[in-house]
Amino acid sequence: MKHYTLVIISLMLSACGGGGEGSTSTKAESTTVTQTPTTSTPPPETTPPETSTDPVTMVDLTIAPEFDLSSKIELSVDVDLNMGDSRAYLNICLKDDDNKADYNQCLLRAPLKQSKLTSTVMLANSALELVAEVWFYDSQNEPLRFYWQHEEGQSAVFTIR
């Protein structure tokens, strides 16, 4: 039984890596391993927060009849730059911190045909601020920028002229 214990301990030590420096001694070392039982202390008891005696339910919710419970709005995009046959490309994106378009969050990307475009885009949140950038295929370096933000009570139309 003693030999089995020594074999198991030496296997555990060799499986753990054995240590950092090698030794050239041929003398066998024995190690005594003792395990101490771990006891876990239970977490301190906390009293649950007091709850109201009259819980609020969906029955208590009052909604105006004209409110349709939808956070989506349909944005109509109407572009007419009156520039004839100039080739251009339109990006409509969320507004970035520097008042330019955030190209990672674009809602519409489309070429303009005779500098015109009519389209619709579904918005998930009416508080968004959008930037439309019109890039021309010629040598113009900066795009034309147009800004839009939804205003309550207004129709959702992004008109670019």
C-alpha cells in the first residue's frame, strides 16, 4: 500500500511539471501531501425588499387611442438635385459625432439616376438623426451633406434638394 501511495504522489508531481530547475542528484525525495477540508460559509441572509401591496398591472396602463404601440416609422426619401445627367451615389446613414455619416450604420445606399431618387426606409427609432451624403463620380472631394431628424407631429419625409 505504501508503494502505491508513493507511485501516485510521484505521478501527480510529474504531471504538474515538477518544478522549474532540474537537479542532477539521484537521491529520491518524498513529499507528504495533506489536504485540509474547505468549509464554505453560507452567505449572510438578506431581507427581501418590501413590495407594494398594490402591484401595477397591464390593466392599469392607459394608452391614447391614436397611439399604435409601434416604434417603427416609415421614412420617405425624395431626392431631386436638378443636376441633369451627373452621376452620383447616395448614402443615408446615422449621424456620427463629427456630423458626418457613420458608414457602419447606413440605412440606404443607392445610385442616383439623373440626380433623382424616390425610396422608403423603415426606421426602428424615431429619435434618430440621419445624414445623407451625395457623392459625385467626378473629381469632387467632399460630398453634399443633408441632415434629417424626426419631429413629433411631422410627416417622416427626407427631402433632398
